[in-house]
Amino acid sequence: MQQLFKQRGKDEVINVRQRNSLYQTIDRLLHAGLIGMRETTREGSIPERTIYHITEAGRQLSLDWMKEMLAMSNKDFPEFPVAIAFLPLLTPEQVLQQLQQRIHNLETALSDIATQLQAAAMVPRLFLLESEYVRAITTAELEWVRAVVSDLQSKRITWSTAWLEKIAAQFNQ
């Protein structure tokens, strides 16, 4: 399953890095009655393969979940905004170095997405929308990080221990 997710590029939108968590999820879905086991097969020395099917309860729950996810803007709590909130713990130079590395990583990710989309040129757009979304979000983040890096380089954004202490004193009065 993990390999199939990766082959189809779904590892860009679904975290399947840890094989164990994938199997734990399957177990939870089975116990909740949202999926069922259709059959188990084995071909020669290849490990046993279980084929699952979605139950009617699972189908209904996934449809309800999909409608809610499409209509609502839920708060995610990604790590990056947390790191941004605590920038003063590092020096401006350290932040600049890390954000320059992030720019490189975002550029690489965008290149990978472009390659995937180009390879899937014959696939109907409906099946590429999540990749387009990831590309749009990544592009927006890259533009923002570049602007912050520019502000750090030009010293439009900067701080020092003395400046931080002065700001803290203003709020502690």
C-alpha cells in the first residue's frame, strides 16, 4: 500500500512515511466497521496480500467527511508558523541561513511537482487537483519566504538581545 501511494504521487498529500501507522489506521478502520476484508491471497514467495473493501458505513462517513473538508476551513497546526512565532530565539543570521535552506527545499519541491504534473499530462485534470493545490500553496510559501529573506538581508527585519529586552520591558510595566 505504501508503495502504491508513492507510485501514484499521493504521498504528497497523505503521510505514509511510517508503515506501522498505515497498518494501525487499517486496524482502526476494521474495528470501527468502516472497511472489511474481502480476501487474502498469496502468490509464490510474495508476502500475503489482503484486499479490503469499504463498508456502507465507511462510504457514508467518508462522503460526509469529504463534504465537510471541502466546505470548511479548519485550522491546521503545521510546525512552520510555530517556528516563525519563536524567531527571536535565534539570531537574524541564523534565521536567514535556515530560510535560505527552506527556499532551496521549496524550489526542489516545486520542481518535483512540475515533473509529476508533466508526467501525468494525459491524466484528466480532476485527478491532478491535489497536486495543483500543493503547487499553489508551495508557490505562495516560497514567495513569502523570499520576501522575508530579502527583509532580513536589507535589515528591514532585525533584532538584538537589547532590543528584545526593551520590548519586553514595555509589556511588563
